[in-house]
Amino acid sequence: MKHLHVVIYGPMCATCNLLYKRSIDVLEDLGYPYEIEKIEDPAIILAQGFLLTPVLVVNQKVLAQGEIPFFDSLKKEITLIATEAEKKEPT
């Protein structure tokens, strides 16, 4: 199973922390191996082109920006990304 790389961009305000927690809850529920990273530096966030935070990126795909997705919709999106990653893995 493909390892998921998850990045949360934001100053770790209450909204950013909620997205961080929800992301972990979804990933734990799905059981996919993952690593999660927090990027709090405004210079890095702006260099990535993000003007609204929080931002959730999974395997280089932006899943949310400036909002907190519902648990079920986040679960569905991450499942799609994980499925795509598995298809790309060499057998």
C-alpha cells in the first residue's frame, strides 16, 4: 500500500488545528500508512501560492484551502488518492 504524504499549511490557528485533527482522524480510520507535516512559516505558505489557510495537501494534490472538509468527503477524497497511488505502483 502506498504511503501518503500529508501537509497542512497554516499558522496553526484553531481552524488549522481542526483540519490537522480531522485529517489524522480520517487517515487513522482508513488505516493507510501516512506521514503528516505542518508548515507554519508564512513565507513558505506564500511561496507555494496559498493565500487562504488552512490548506490540506495529500500526495501533492490540494484537497482543501480556506475551509475544513466534512469527515466523509475528506475520507472519500483520500481514498481516491490512495487508490490512484496504488495503481501507479510497479508490481
